[in-house]
Amino acid sequence: MIFTMIGGGAHRLLATTRSALKEGVFQKGGEIRLYDLDEKRSHDMALMIQKSPEYRACPVPVCYKLTLEQALEGADLVSITLLAGGGKVLAVESALGWSYGFLGSDNISYPGAFLALRDAPIVMNIAKKMEQYCPNAILLDFANPVSVVSTMVNTFTSIR
């Protein structure tokens, strides 16, 4: 299995990868591909994965110096973890809402709507590239608002 993680420096990926290794997802070979705009983050995540006991029991290649296209080529499973604009932008949006008495979150709320506007083009670009480079891959979407972004991908691409 080729497991590509976009946002490959995200902290949640260590647990996800360790679980996949423990469950034997890579028993018959494959590789882990980490893609992040910040290559240092994906490098650091690669090192943490390689130091885990699950990795020592089932070592597979962990690649991180990749273009998006290289990361997607032939992938079986693709996960997306991103926060377009970063945490500071979301915090400012939430604080602004609180000042008017509105609850803010990164899902169904006014910051969630703005986040969807920032995330949608990025996720759709990835899904369109998946159609070209790994059309049979499954997409795991961790980009909030998940319901909005996932519905968009399921409606306007062949990726599931």
C-alpha cells in the first residue's frame, strides 16, 4: 500500500501512521509518503515515524522530499490535513465573532464558512490531481469543514 499524507508535518499523522503500521497495512510492502509545504515538518515527521516501535517491526520506505505529483503517483490512500491560512487566521476570525456574541469553530459557523472558502480550492486541486495520478485512491479528508469539503469532492470529482 502506498499511503500519501498531505500536510505531512501535521502532529496527528504520527498516531495515524503508527496505527497503520501496527495493523499490518504495510505487511506486503508499500511506502509512506509525506508531503508538506514546509519540508522541514515532513522531514521531522519522517524521523519520528522511523523511531516508533511499530516502524521497527515493519520498516517501509518513508519519503518526504516530493512534489505533490510525486506524492500522489500510484497512491492507494491519501489523507489531507490542512488549515488554510493557519491557526492565527482562524483565531482572529473566532475572536472577532466572540466580540459580537457568535460562537466560532472550524466547522459549521462563520469561521468555518471562511475556512471552506480558503480550503476548497486547495482540496479540489488535490482531488483533481488524484484523478490524474491515483484515480482509484481513497481520500481521507481531515480538512475542516469536513462535511462541506467532502461533499464538494464527492460531487465534483470521481474521487471518493
